Amino acid sequence: MHTTTAATHPQHCDVLVIGGGPAGSTIAPLLAERGYHVVVLEKAHHPRFHIGESLLPANMPLFDRLGVGDEIRSIGMEKWGAEFVSPHHTHKQVFDFADAWDKTLPMAYQVPRAQFDEILIRNAAKKGAEIHEGYRAKDVTFLPDGQGARVTAVRDDSVQTEWQAKFVVDASGRDTFLAHKMQIKHRNPKHNSMAVYGHMCGAARNAGQAEGNITIFWFDHGWFWFIPLRDGVTSIGMVTWPYHMKTRGERNLEQFLTDNVQTCMPLAERLRDAAFVNTVAATGNYSYSSHRTHGQNYVLLGDAYTFIDPVFSSGVLLAMQSAVMATEAIDTALRYPAKAAMALKQFDQQMRKGPREFSWFIYRVTNPAMRDLFMGPSNIFRVKEALLSLLAGDIYGKTPIWASLRIMKVIYTIASLRHPTRAFRAWRTRRHNIRPIAETESSS
């Protein structure tokens, strides 16, 4: 592609944000409100399709803080709980968020991401951030002595532009712009999955208040999500291991997803009269991480830093919360340079907390011992309430759930030791499932 340079001198700003998804559209208005000149470069034009429609109760205070709570509620399907269906149990397990430790976070929403993301980025513009859509970041050069960075971007019309910023925020999502440039991104050795997904109409839903509940269906090769949206559309996805994607053969993605749904009878029954209303797509390399979260004058937020299995719908929360934490660090770094290193170190500790806490359970969620705990949770020592708080995303506040979660981990360990043969088989199966497979990036 031929590019032409728009100007010989770079444009200047305080903070340059690469990416206008939930992370970028959260940090931009928060910094703009503090008086910084913030520029957001977004490669796409909103609205644009995206998966990750399920929000957590802990998201709600963040929306109100940004001033978009009412808009989010107007497009959302109420989500009062999460359901788990196991092929090894005769019942489904329902977790109502109202039963969590903190009773003030009883529900969340399922949202069409195209509308949701557009609300956030338009709000960033209203709050004073300078938004440029159709601008793809191409290159970055960090200047000596902490003088910021120069970022080159290419517009849709192939015109090349350049910005010089005091601080760079990578909120590029799965593009992982900085991690890719710096070669600090690596496959998550503890997890390895892919996803196939689409939207359907005509899916059978729960009655009453439970209509908007997300349902997770385990099956032999991973798990399915069932996310009801407004206007009768339901998001359906399969998260599976790379080895299973290799069995697709000549089938197109829609047929492959449909065939797998038929192996999960509870889900197949709910989709008996349903039909796809968009093109089924797939994504690979679903779990990865970067070696670091920040440098002297840059930070990596949300999926630009790490992506974990979405079984607990944590993606949007982790992205937005990382933006809130980064706002404090960047504000300190720019106002009080002598305190920058300490502020960024604290950001790093906070940034790693969310993925770490969710991942411990995600890595074990297909283990028979953990599945038994999920399907028949006990509230001894308030373990069930603490688990519900985790599922609600209430891990950054002052809710005292950590002692109870540690007890749950002990219970899990004891349950595994009581059935050593089963535990060994589960460990061996997981090792087999997450092994890297050549050419796992299946094309649609």
C-alpha cells in the first residue's frame, strides 16, 4: 500500500491512546477531565461488530463514573445471574449475583458491543478527548531521556500522520500493538484455546427475570456460551482447544459450530428453532500475555497486555479497570515525574491482579473436582458468596472475599487428593488439550 505523509512535523499531545475500545474509551475521558490533551487513534469506524457482550455487576459503577450508565442500561438485556450446565450432572447450577458478598451489585447487562463501544467512544469525545477513527497505528519510536514518543499512523485514505506524545497508552486490544513491536508477547503456557461464534435468532430463553442470564455449557472439547441480547438476538460461541479445531476439515465455520452444538443436548434443545443472522467467525491464539505492563512513558491496558479465557465474562471489566488504574499512574507521572516510577510500579501490581485471580479458576474450571464445586457450591466459611463476588467481578474493592476464596482453594485441593487417579487423568488431559498445534489460526 502506498502512503503519503500529511505533514512534515508531528502533531503534539499529552497522551496518545492507541485503540478506541472499552479500555481506550475509558482512560481518554478520565484523563481529559483532568486537563490533559488526549488523542485517541482507532483503526475502525464505530459502530463495528465485536464479541464480548456479557458485562459484570462490577462494571456498573464504572459506567456511572463515566456518565454513561443510563445509556448502557437503555441498550442492555438485564443479567441477574450466570448458569452452568455440565454433561456430568443432572441439574444446572444458577448463580444469582444478588447472593454475592456485596448485595449492592445484584445485576449487570448483556449488550450489543457495536452500540456499547460507540457509546463509550462518543462519551470520550464529549468529555474532551480528540478522537480519530480510521487511523491505524503503524510504528512507534520512544525518544531518549523519557521525552515521550512519536507514533506514526496511517489513515483509511493511506495518508500517513505522526503524533508526538508525552505518554502512550496501548489499548489496541488483540492487536497488541506495543507488545508486538517490542516482541514481549507470548502464548499463555497454561491455557490455549480458540473461539467460533455467531448471532442467532429464535433461541429458547429462560422465563421471567432469568431471561438475560448467561449460560455456560461444558462439553467434551471445551465450553459454549449462550448470551441473550435485546430484540431476540442471542450470541452463541464455542471455546475449544486447538486440536479440536483441526478436526474441522472441509466444513465451513457455521457447519462446524452447528455440528458441535449437536453434541451438547441441553444447548441443542435451546437452539432447535434458532438460525444464524450473521456470518459465523473464528479467532485463534485466544490466550496470551505480555512480559510487562508498562515502561517509562507507556502502559498496556486490557487485551493489549493479556487475554484470558472468557468463561467468566471478565474482558470488559479488566479493560475498563485497567484504564482507571492507569489514569492515576499517568496523572502522577506527568504531574510529579519524581514519583513516576513508584506510581507505575503500583499500576503494575494492580494490573496483574485481575488476570491472576480469574485465571486460577479458569485453568481448573474443566477439572472434575472444580466442576463438582461449581455445580454444588457450599457456603461454609462464606465460600459461595466469595465465589459469586468473583463471578460478579468484585475483586478490586474492599469486599473481604479473599480468606474465603483461599478456603475454597484448599477445599478444591482436598477434593483432588481424595481422588488421585481422577486428578491425575484430569491433569494429563489438560496438558494434552493445551499443547500447541501448528497452524491453529483457522481461517473463516
